[in-house]
Amino acid sequence: MKTTDKRTILITCGRGLADLLRQEVEALGFAVDSAHETGVEITGDLTAAMRLNLHLRTAFNVLVLLARFECRGPDHLYIQVGRIPWEDILPTDGYVCVVGRVDTPTIKNTMYANLKIKDAIADRMVQKTGCRPDSGKDRDRAVVQAYWKGDQCWIYLNTSGRKISDRQYRRIPCQAPLRESLAAAIILTAGYDGSETLVCPMCGSGTLPIEAALIASRRVPGLLRTNFAFMHTTLYDEAAWQGMRAEALRQSKKRGGKAGFRPARILATDIDASVVAAAQRNAQTAGVDHLIEFGVCDFADTEIPEGEGIVVMNPEYGMRLGDIEALKQTYQRIGDFLKQKCAGYTAFIFTGNPELSKKIGLRTSRRIPFFNGDIECRLLKYELYSGTRKHYADKPNTPTDPPAG
């Protein structure tokens, strides 16, 4: 197996994000072969996989297909995995983590399937090199990923390791933070590109404004990470990787440097001073603290600059009855805030509670489905007209479709 070998590459994402992911992949110049609810497939080599890891915002993992085969049981799995040339992929003194998903009547225990794969890899390595790689649960080095469904099995080299959405800037996550890939998807779906004001009340740990600042400044998200799983394989081309990083750094400095491009104002507030302090530190780690204006206040007291812009909010949506009762007033106040202070803006409210969203009391122009983990959510879009609706209709339309990349 060589670095330049063309193979199927599966790029995974959260449920509902495949369309955005497809746009990102195509914006990078790749042709998408197929797509499904939680991912897209392309054809490419390991260099392509490295580039995808570096640039994608809405993805989870970049998986390079090593083998697909009919699998009749655990022993057959062991035999087939043992036919893969692991000695061409893993260093003799390396480490491998095996993760998998099993949906077959042949076996019910995913851990047992993973163990058979580990044994097959280790035995092949011993036979070919005389060395047995270490293994464990840590995904910070080489990662092998398996999907076994029915009588078909796919074995992938997971080139990401930890999810791409783990940007590693959120050192202080606070309570129930949005995953970075989901926050980026929300900002992209809002049509935000840095050209107009963005206001993020209830900012929490700052994921929404930080992802917005990264998008506005065209900062390549993978630059925030120093470790990917592909670096721990014998296929890793360090010169090619450093060239990609250098080009990405030039792009980021040109667009987002302190002396260069500055987007329109990004304002982020929260009522908890300690939360805002954590968000500021996270933004500093991400290198975009100079692009965001943080403030401590109740969301209803957030400054709304004159003119037009975008408001994005991610209020709590409660998992217990007491929470929901207490949040009804909050959602009513959100509606009042939007009506009274945000005329001329477009608002996006992300929530997983449709009953609470009714308390906002405004008509939505779109209800965009998303998933936050297993929770089905909606991104609610509100056109907050200034003056009469007819007068607003004379203005250019607010973009409703997410931009590429």
C-alpha cells in the first residue's frame, strides 16, 4: 500500500449535516461520489485525506477504506482482516486503537469483534515483521475503524483519530456546550460570511462566536490541532503535510491577521461573568479573541448595532419538567427582545424543544432540522422587519442557503 493509492474515502458527520459537508468537500475541489445522512464518499489518496482533515469544519472523521468483504462470523473476520498488509501501514513500534460498530445477527458484542480485529492485526505484524504493536482505547495515534452490517464488513483507516470537530481550543467548555462542527453548521446555515454584524447572546463557552470568527477570517480549523491519526502511520508524508499547513497559514494570516482583514462586528454576551471569562480564554486559544467583543449582561440587554445583521441564540431547552416551566418565561423574553431590539436583523434560534419555541411568539420563515447528539432540534429563522413588511421586501433578500465551505 502506498500514500498515492486511490481509495474510497468516507467523510462522516452528524445527522443532518451531509449537505453542508458536501458543499465543503466540493469547495475544496473534490468530486463527491455518493452521500447519505451522516457522510459523503469521494475517491482519493492519503494526501487528499490529510487535506480534508485540515480544512473541514462540519465533519467528524476522514476514513480511508482498506477492505470490504463478506463476513460470515468472527473467525471469518479474523481471516479477512489478516489479509490486509498492515506491515505497510503501521510502524513496528506503533500503537493502534480499534473501534467499530456491529449490526449483524452473527455477533452481538462489538468489543469481541474489535478484539478479533486487534488479534488479526497483531498476528499479521508478528508474522511479517517480528513485532507486535501496542493497542488500547486512546485515539491519539493510529486508529482502525470497522463497520459490520449484516454479512458485509468494511475496514477503514481512521486518519483523524479524535473527531475533527475537536478543535482543541475549548479548554473550558462550561455546561452542555455545542459540538464545534454543529456550531459551524449553524453559522454557515445562517448565511454568515463576516460581511455583516453578528450578535450571539447567551454565548456560553463561546463556540458559536468563535466558529463564526474562524469562518469570517477564513482560518483553517485544522491548524488548531497538532495531532492527527494519519501522522502515526508509515504512509504519512510529512513534507506534504507541512506544505499544506504553510499554505493554510498564509491564507489565514492574509484574511484574519490582526493587521489585515477584520469582519463586521461580532458581539457575544452571557449573564455569567465566569462563563464569559472562559469564552474569552477559548477565543484566545483559537486565535480570534481580537475579532470578538465579549460582554457580561442579561441577553435582553445585549447591544444591537444599528442597521442589519444576524442574531444567533442557543437557549437551554430543558430535560426536566421544572426546567421547562422555568424556561417558558425565558423564551417569551427572547421573543420580546427580538421584536423590540432587533428590527432589521435576521434571527436564528437553535432549540430542541418545539413547545418552548412557541413561546417566542413570532412567525418563522424557516424551520431547519438539525440533531444535537440524539436530540432532534430545529434552527428557527425569523425575519425581523424594520418598518412595514412591504418596505423590507424592497431590500436585497437575506441569504437562506448555506454557502459552500
